[in-house]
Amino acid sequence: MDTQEVIRLLAEISLVDDRVVKADETEQIAQVRLWAAALIDVPFDFAGEAVGRHYAESAWPVMPKDITAWWRTVARDRMARHAERRAPDADPDDVDGYVLALRADRSAVVTGAEPPARVRAELARVGRTIEPAPANAGYLAAKAAMYPKRDRPAGPPELGVRCPTCGADAGRACRTLHRGRVMTGTHPDRKRDHFVAQQEAASA
Ligand SMILES: [Zn+2]
């Protein structure tokens, strides 16, 4: 919440409780500064709700600590239910960028912009529906016939084409753009190029 929002909040509070906002102008300025410093992390809408909650339960004039205490409780609760549902879109080798992306994801959860991810629930569902079928002899024989061992590619099939993102030649692994480290996976555009090449080969 910024200073303007604090002024707006205090104006709203003064409508329901004339004991909170200072009458003297110099005191008002000091009060706005104090509230703005205390509530810097608290979104305006949340503060408004917290004020309403306070007056539903208490006859005392609302203070910044009443709002921040409720904010901490809610933020902690939201984070306890949150686990990163997926890695951020940032390159994991770009440590600063990765941390920033992680932090943005978490702060979106804390402020309520994003719901907490229910990773455990999702995984539990996957575990029940996807069960690897046991490989029988007929399956193994058919697979061996389709992919003779010597011809089987050493990595993902898109390694067969050049990567347009990092410039890795066919047969070479992708490298991260920031630090040039070998990646275990490949860039999405390389998968796309491989897919397109296959489609063209199939229609030719
Ligand atoms: Zn690449």
C-alpha cells in the first residue's frame, strides 16, 4: 500500500470511527507516515477487509498492528498451502533470474493474485490414474524390432535437428543461453522444428 492508499484507508476508517484519525494536521502527517511504513507490504483491499474484521470483533480503535497481524496470519496460511506447482519459466542456471521468478510466484500467492498450488492433490490424482503397464515378452520383442539397438538415438529425437534457440548442431545437446551449460532437455523451438521436419518428411 502506498501513501495515497493509506490516506484513502484512513479517510474510510474515519467514517466509521472518529477516534482513529488525528485532528491536528501535523499529527495527521506523522500518522500517515507511520501507517504507510507499517502497511507497505499489505495490499489496499486486504487492509480494508482487515479493518472491517477488526470492527466486527473489537470496540477498540483500529491500529496498524491489527492489520499486519491478520496479514501475517493469512500470508503464512497461504504459503503453507502453496508449493511451487512448476519450475518458474526462468533458466535455472540464471540464479538471480530464477530466484526473482520464484519470488514473484510466491508473492502472487501471498497477495492472493494466484491461488495456492495444490501439488500434493494433483500428484495423488496422477498416481491413481497412471500406472505403468508391465512389459511382457511380446511387447519387448515388438519394441526391439521397431527400434534396433544400434539405431536407437542416444537422446530425445529432436537432437536430430539443429536448435534455433541456442544454435546447437544436430546431434549436439542444447546449452543454456546465459551460461552455456549443457542441458538435459532441449529448447522448445527445437522440438517444434523437429516436429515440423517430421511432418514435412511424412507428406513428401
Ligand atoms: Zn537449444
